[in-house]
Amino acid sequence: MIHIIAVITAKSGRREDILELVRANLSLVRAERGCIEYSPVIDMEKSPAKFGDDTFVVVEKWQDEAALAGHRTAVHIAAYAAASKDLIESRSIYLLQTLPME
């Protein structure tokens, strides 16, 4: 399984605009082959450490590299990237794997 943490910071005051685009894609992404989880999240009000008002995080889990490759080349992801590119200040994508515990 592949875990992804995507940290996306919008240009000042534009986070909700990007989240609207993300919401429009949720059902399409979650229906992709190999998508286990795709959850946009924001800071809790009482969080001791915060990403900030312009940032959101997408927590993703994918079955394997082939599923992730399919996601990256999906038409709806290309459309999202084109629509959001002028709204994004920065983006960091962390690809993670489960640590063997035995």
C-alpha cells in the first residue's frame, strides 16, 4: 500500500476556491481503481500545531504503484490541475510506505 500526504497551500484567501475543485472530484477519485482513501482535511480549531488558514492536506491511500500511476494520469486530475494552478502558492507531496514491524 502507498500512503500519500499532500500539503497544499493556497494563495492568500483562496483555499475555499481550491477545496471547491477538490470536492467536485471526490467521487471520481474515490471510484478510481486502487483508491483506498482520499480525504481532504484542515486544521482542527484546538490543534496545538497548525498548517494555517490557507493550507489543507489530502490524506491518500493507494493499493499499489499501478493504481497511483492511473490516478496521476486521470482526465479529472488533469482538469483539476489546470483549474487550480493559479490558486496554489505551494504544494508538497509525501510518498510513504508502511514500515515493516516484524
